[in-house]
Amino acid sequence: MEVPVTEQDLVEFIVFVGECMANQRASIEKGDWQQLNHVVPKLQEALLVISRFPGGLEGLRERLENLPDDQRQRINHLMEAASVDRRVAAELIKINLHRFSALKALHENTVSDETYGNEHRAIKPGSRLSARA
């Protein structure tokens, strides 16, 4: 993907970033890791384009501010939606990390039980792993 040159290119780029963020959120919500594997390289590509933009992120912001009002409003709406998708995706990632940590602890207990027997259990049946799990 090339650095946006025209106003139309810039709008298409922002639409692309917004779609990628929405796809990332949807992939994580569904637990569709295959789809997420396709989305992450696109997000990395978008970050690379932003880093190549003259002036970097600040140059992109300045360019967006200089767009006509109708396009700027559309882009602001798209960027707000992408920001919400990013925050939701980040929270979902945190939740999944906690879940995986709890599953790992349960698995480690199962392995310990199989090796040492039930009387050596670190966590008794029915007890909580943590307040977050």
C-alpha cells in the first residue's frame, strides 16, 4: 500500500484502517483466530503507511484537518468508530488473556493430579482460582 497522495486516496486509506479495526474486533469477539491472522498483517501495513507519511502521524493529522468539511466529518466519524473498535478489541484481548491464564492453571493442576494423586491438589475442587477468573 502506498502513502495517500490525493484527498480521495486519504479517505480510502482511513476507510481501510476503519475496516481493519472493525474486522479485528469482530474476529476477537467470535474467537475466529484464522480471520484475525489475516487482519493483523493489514493493520501492520496501515501502521507502516502512517510511518512513511510525510511528518508521520502529525503530518497525517494536519492533512486530515485541511480536508473540506464534508470529507472531514465523514473521516471523523470513521475514526471515532475505529477508536471504539480498538478499545473494545484491547479489552477483549485482556479478557482472553485472563481466560487463557485460568485454563493454563487448571491444566497444570490436572497434570499435577495425574502425577501425584488427588491428595496433593494445590486447589481443592470448588475453590476459585482468582477473583478475575
